[in-house]
Amino acid sequence: MSTHTYKKFESSESGDLPDKMTIYQSCMSEFNESQINAKKCRLLIARLLRLLANGETFPETEATALFFSISKLFQHPNDSLRQAVYLAIKELSGISEDVLMATSSIMKDVQNGSDLVKPDAIRSLTAVLDESTAFSAERLLKSALVNKHPSISSAALCTSYHLLPIAETTVKRFANETQEAVVDLKPFPHKNIVGDYYPNSTFITQYHALGLLYQLKKNDKMALLKMIRQFSDNNMLKNQLAKVELVKLVNEVTTKDPQLFIDFQPLLNDWLSNKFESVQLETAKLITNFATRNSRLISSELFAAAITTLQSLLTVPRTSPKFAALRILNRISMVSPEKIVVCNPELESLINDSNRNISTYAITTLLKTGTAKNISSLISTITKFIHDVSDDFKIIIIDAIRSLSLNFPNEWKSIVNFLIDVLKNGEGGFKFKNNVVEALIDIVSFVPQAKETALENLCDFIEDCEFNEILVRILHLLGKEGPSTSTPSLYVRHIYNRVVLENSIIRSAAVISLSKFALSKNDSTLTESIISLLKRIANDQDDEVRDRATISLKFIDSARKSNNQEAQVFIESKYSYDLSALESKLATYISSDKDSFSTPFDVKAIRRFTEDEAKAMELRRKQDQFLKGNLENGRESTPGFTEESAIADSNENSNFSGPSLDDHEQDLLSTKYVDELMSIDQIKKFGSLVNSSKAVALTDPEAEFIVRGVKHLFKENVVFQFNITNTLTDTALDNVTLTCTPENPDESQLEELFTIPIVRLLPSEEGACYVAFSKSEEIVMENFLNTLTFTTRELNQETNEPFEGDEGFQDEYDIDSIFLNAGDYIKSSFVGDFSSTFDELPNEEVAVYNVKENISLQEIVDRLIVNTSCLPLESTQYASSDSNSHTLKLFGKSALKGSKIAVIVQLIKTSKGIAMKAQGRAEDVTLCADLVNGLM
Amino acid sequence: MSSLSLYSVQAVLILDSAGKRVYAKYYEPPHTGADKYKALSKSLKKQTEFEKQLFQKTHKQDSEVLIFEDHLVLYKEYLDVTLYLLGSMEENEIVLQQAFNAFKDSLDLILNSGIDKKNIQENYDMVLLAIDETIDDGIILETDPATIASRVTKPPSNDPQMDLDKGLLGAWGFAKSKLQERLQQGI
């Protein structure tokens, strides 16, 4: 121990940490002195604690020795030293052994200490007691709990709360005292105050008591209800934290039993105008959360009142209420943006708030409530400050803008300009730039009007882009979209620049991209120049680049000379494979035994999509994800989902990261259907499958036998697949068949061929029964009445076999009918410019419907989309709930012939029902007529 | 963890103007065993990294409240130190603000010449006591700054009895001699 180090920490100005060993040595000597110097000891303890707070730690033996010497300081009566001793005991108890030895000294203080040290002594009990000794503090804690001094009572309540996990039975005996502590108002005693402070009584003991009482009664619903009733009466609770706790209690109760909510509505309404902002906030949080889960059980007045409360919180000068209210509004905006449009003026005034967190939240919320009208003004506001915020905020904003671009394609100009601006002029890391580029790629794929502007600007961007990954993506995009633009040569120049200037990874991507321009129809002179460029590249120093250039040249050559289709396909791929199906097939192929390798892998069995179909699927996926993402985020704040919620909020911006698991499963499911069908010889004869519908439920989900139907369409046949689940636990079903009778047997154009029954369906198993029909090549639409027939057999629990001699008895079960409609002959497809495509189609058909059912526009829109299996375009799939009319635009292709069909449905909601006018145009007359006339 | 839990504060931090730790305490409900906060309260390395990033995020930003790595963070930047209080995402922001104000204002009361690094280091014992009287293992214990300050003792003076006597006697002696001088001069 040199004097040097000792001196160094003596002057605390240096700010350096004291030396660990020096402190240890001085503590050991000073604390064990016969005459204790209180001032010195407290100073030493402070230094020791400073070491510990900075992450230093002591080995167990040293910590125990320290703990032991510190507990000697209990002999000194000075309260000021005593407080420091308790701090040290709490900190050291985690790392030293034998902490129990301090218990008796502490207990003595709890009984006889001054009002100043008593609470500290009580609270330090948490650290020294364990499962076997906790009960010994029962009497002390109980009497402290009812003490009139608020600090003592609070200390006892907190300690009991901490001890709950290890001493439940002991703490449970405090229920009555705790109940009393909630009701009992304990003012802070004004006599005997040490310093010159004038404490205000906050009655925070109520909060601690309420928290503990909840823990003791949380499994008793009636007791909780009684608590709420009792404590919500006439200002029983003075402390605002306690009031917030009570609101949370209501939340807890109504989450478990939503039906109770109705009784609490008046109470909640009162709380919305409570004098404490925290109570207003918590109540508004409760109401809006509840509304997202159980919108039917909540009165619209109450919801509106909650929004008004939040709105008023937005205008308070303090930051945290504003922030809190914005967080809630932002959550609502993802689920039902129309409900918070009233707050728009307040939100707009917050855009320029000096607090970036607040302005970002305000903007993303506004963007979600945005309408076509105010988008461009919003974007110009954002442009002003986007360069000043951090990357994280930029990404959040970009994502909000990206979903806008899909919802309001007509606003593409301002959106694209904005994105280009941030891309070129914005400072930012890879994640941010990648997000911007992804947003632009989305626009290029789904907003054709914006395509060329966006592409040209991306070309400029790659001139000085530092991220390889982004460069490669853009090059690929240019290769895909460039050849079909009006001036392909422009892009060729930019791509070739990359070949000259960049590294080999980018060069190889650029080569492939270049080769796609060779067959561009818009500029036939290009071919020669591309070939000469590629020839030059073929001398590149990198193997991969050379290889790619050579093979591209070969393809181009054979595609031109011999009009070789195959080569052309290689250059410009017209379709892509169903990747998830390809993956699973390849995996099974590889894992099978070696013999099967003698037959080559048959890639034809994998579903292929043309570009339009792939785009349609992608758009639909994005739309779904947008909705789904919203719901997930909307759910985030509900208690019980605490774990996910944290993630959801931080990942708010990752909604678009890729296909979700569900989609993946959906894809695999359809591949599974194909496999199953093709394994049945009788069906295999029908040729290749043209289209499969989604599974439709034909029974209640609670029925004993759950049946779901899938319609498979072949060129001259139809197969109904019925997936039947047996939900009984002790009965097997034998010989399960379905009888499908046409609704009008006389006019039926379908001829039943065969039925493949399920031989035996064991409990909680699912099986498939097939019914096949032959049909003409034309489109045939028909309704079928279905009856499920089977023989039930009781099972022997032990063998899981039917009892011998049990004949079983035959039963019949009517299920919903299945409709073969025009929609089953259509695949959804994407088209960039809906209105001009619509006008170009030759055959028109109009039909008018009057829907008497009392349903919302959105419900009918959803139903139409499912029935037609078309893709809704121009984001017409969302009907706004405050308007009485809506126009839905649908586009698809015939599954049999690939001819286009477009439908515009105009909907008007009146008091009598919904009037609907469908206008369809198609290349195929009959399909058009069938679809338009069979919408509902 | 149920939203009704009293454990609403996850950490209290004091960082200096370079983002280095002056004080840090990560709370965890005692006697539960489970690592609820991804062991942030256990690993010093993670804590240091967390503090570094948090500081970068908040330094010279003056936004008072933000969400950082699944924590609700309230903070206040002073001349050369920043005070932080961390809570869970579900916690009521205004309740946390109450706790944070109690923490901040009680320091203001007990540190006579304002909140700065030197003052905090010189009166480390009092700062620790104030924090301990504000938050007990994550439970908000008291929200009134004056109540908290009144419960924080000043360090004991050295042998107070002797000091006082000596001082008074000395003063008395001094006064007496002065008086005598005056009287003599006057006469």
C-alpha cells in the first residue's frame, strides 16, 4: 500500500476510483477499532459502496470478513453511521456468506431504533432473511405494518412484498393489516424532523399496501372485485400511484372476464377526468387496449372520451405525458387509424417538437391516419428534418412511407422524390440505405407509373454507393426491369460503368444484368453493343466474371441464331419456381436412399409462377402482412403478452422483412395437396392440376366432426377434397364418405365418377375423402348439398381397436353445401395500370345486386375477394368505415386459359342494405358473365 | 411479470459527461431467482455496453424520455452528469416520471451547490442514501423529494461534543479579550 495511492483517492476531485485493496485494508482496521470513529467509518463505507457500484467485487471470504466487521458497527449509536451500515449490509449480502448473523442486531433496531433508522432496518431484512428464517420476522413486520409512521409502514409492506416468494404463508397472515394500511391515511409526522425540509405527505403507503394486497388476493376474483368497489369509493385513495394501481387492477379483471367491462364503464369515465394525469393516461390505455380486443363490448362514447383525454394530454407542456399519449395513439393508428383523425391538428403541431422522439411518433401516427390529400404536405414537412434525426428514426419513417406508397399509389411523385432525396443526400448506415432501396424496389414493382423515375435515380445512386449488397440488388433490379423501359440504353451505360469501376462481386452481378438487355424489344440496336461489351468483359481477371460473360454470350448467340427458346428463357426468366416447394422437394430427394438418385430430380413437379402471378402473390402477402403486423402490434400493449410486446414495439419497422411462417406453411400446404392427389391413381389420370381453392369450413368449428372442403380443378375434372377431423375421444369412424348431390339434379352438367372414402378415422385424426366428377372443358358452376355418412365404432381404450362384435351404427350428418363458382376458375394476377387494362378488354358484363344482410362494407369486400379469387388492386381492399360507398377493383386470370379478367365493383351502403354494381371486362365472354353474375 | 407488479423501476444510473459510470444500480425482484431482465443486472460487461450505447443515444439530445432496448428511459442531463431512470415498457410513463422527479429533486435538495459530478462524488454517501430512500429493490418507495431529503442523514461530525465546547469557549474567550481591550482603550 503506497502512500501515493492512498492520497490519490483522498482528494475526490480526481474522480478516480479508490484502490480496492486499500479500501479493504482500511475498512478491516477501522471497523475493528475499539473506539469507533463514526465519521471515518461512514466515509469508508461510502468509498466501499462506490467501488461496488462501479462493478468491482470482492471474493467471498473477503466479502464475508467485511460484512462481519461492518456488523460490529452496530455497537455505535450514531444514526448517521447506522444508515450507511444498512446500505453496506444490503450491498454485501449478495456476495458474502453467513449474512444471518446480522439478523439479531437488525431486529433490535426494528424494535428499539429511532424513527429514522427503523425503516432502513426493516428494509434490510429482505437481504438477510431466507426461506428458513423468514417466519421469525412475522411479529415484527406485523406491528411495523400497522405503525402510524408512513415510512415504517411502507418499509414493512415492501419487505413483505419482497419476501412473498419465499415466505408466502407468513405474508398471507398479514392480509387484514394490509387491508387496513390501504384505508388508513398516514400523514408524515412533522415533529422530530432532522433537517430543514418540510415533507409533504404523499400517502404512498396506500400504493404499497394495494400492491401487496393484490398479490395476496390475485387468484380470488370476487375479492378483487370487492377491492375495486371499496377503494374506488369517495376518494378513498389519496395517492396517485395507488390510483394508477387500481386502474391496472380493473384492467386485470376485465382482461380475464371481458363481460365485466360494462359495469366499469361509468367508473372509467370518471377516471378519464381524474385530476392526476397518470390516472387519465392509464385509464385511456386500458380503454383503448380493451377496444382492440373486444370492440363490441365497449360503448363508442367511452372510446371517444378516451381519445379526447389523450388529445388533451398531447397539449400539456411536459414531455412524458405527451410521449405517453403519443405512444398509445400510435398503437391505435395501426389498428384503426380513422378513430384518431380528430387528433390530427394536435399531432401536426407536434411535428416540429424539439424532442425528436415525440416528433417521430407524431409523424408516423399522422402517416397512418393520412389521406391522399395531406400526404404531400406531410412529406414536405418530414423532408425538412429527416436529415437531423438518428438512423433508427429514419428507418421508422421510411417504413411508414413505404406502406403509404402501396396504399396511395397515386401519390408516387412526392414519395419517390422524398425517397431519392434521403437516399442521395442522407447520411446513414447500411440498414437505413437498404430500407430506402427496398422501399424503392417495392415502388418499382407495384407502381408502374413511378418505375422509370425510380430506376433512373437508382442508377445515379449506384454511381457512388458504398454497400456491395445494395449495389448487387439494384443491378439485379435494373436487369429485370430495365429492358422493358422506353430507353434501355440509358441503363446499359450505368451498368457498364460498374463493370469498369467496381470489385468482382459487383462486376459479376453487372454482367448478368447486362446480358438481359441483349434481347430488349425496345431497342434492337442494343444487341450488338451488348455483345461487344460482353466480349470485352470476357477477358476479365476474375474467374466468375469471365465465366458469366462467356455463358451469357453463348446464350445470346444461340437465342438469336436458332431462335432457341431455352436460351431465351435463361436470359430472361419468365417465371420463377415456388421456392418453398422446391426446397422441401429437394430436401426429400437428397435424404432418400441412393437408388433414387438414378432418376434425376424432376423440376417440372414444382409449381411455377409467371412474373405477374409472383407479383400478385407478393403484393397480397404484403397487404396481409401489413394488416397482420398491425394486429400484432395492436395487441402488443395488452398485458399477458408482455414478452412479445417488448419485441413488437422495437421491431415496429420490421413488418416487411420477408414472408412470415404462415405464408410459408400455406405454400407447403398446396404442394402437399398436389402430392396427395397425385398419389391416387384414379386422380392421376386426370392430368395436371389446374387450380386449387383455399380450404372452406363446412361445419361449425365446434362440431363433433369438422369438415373442410377444398376444390381441385383439372382440365376435364373436378375433385372435391373433404378434410374431416374426428374430435371424439373414444369413437372411431369407419367408412367415411360424402354424398354430394347437385342442388338441381336435372340441370347438372357434372357427372360423378367415384368417391374415395376414408376407411377408418381414429379419434382426433384428420383424413381426406375425395369425390371426383367429370366436366366439360367449359366453365361449370354448381352447388352441391353434402351429407357425411359413416359408421361409428366405440373403441377399446386399451387396444385402441373397436370392440369385437361391435357392429357400430350408421349415421348421417348434413354439412354445408359446397359451391363450385366462377372464382374457382380464376387465379389472382397483378397489373400495374388497372384502368387502361380494364378499358382494353373486349367483353363487358354488368350485374346489379342488392344485399339485404346487415354487414359492413369491409365485410362484403372481404367476401368478394374470396369469392372471386382475384387480386384487389390500388389498395381498394380497405373500405373506410366512415364512408358509405366504396369501389373495389379486382384483377385475375383464367386458370384454364390464362385470359385476363378485370372487375370494378361499386358499393353503396344505405339503410336498407348494400347496393352493389359489378362491371366486369374480360377476354373470355363466358367467364366474364359467369363471374359477374355469380359474385354472391 | 404482471403489470400490477410494484417492481416498476429497473435501474437507476448516473453517468458522467463521457458516458462513464458514476453510479449504477440495476434492480431485480429479490428472492425470485429468475433472470427477468436478460441478466442485465448480472453481467458487468453487458451493463457497460448498455450504458455506453444509452449515453450515445441521449447525450446532447435533450429529449427527457425515450424507449431504448425494451426499456422506458427517463433522463436529465446536467452540466457534467446525466441522471437516468429505467422502467419497463408497460409502466405508466407519468408514474415513472414521478419517481424520477423524486430522485432528481431530492439530490437537488441534499447537494447544496447543485447537481454536478464533483458534488456527487464528494457526497457519495448522501446520494446513495437518497436513492435508497427513493427506490427499494425496484419498488418506488417515496415520491416526495422533501420527505426523502429529510430521511437522509448528513455525515457525523468529528466528536461533536468536544468541537462545540471548544468552539464556544474559544469564541467566548475571544470576545472577552476583545471586550477587555475596548474597555481599557475607552477608559
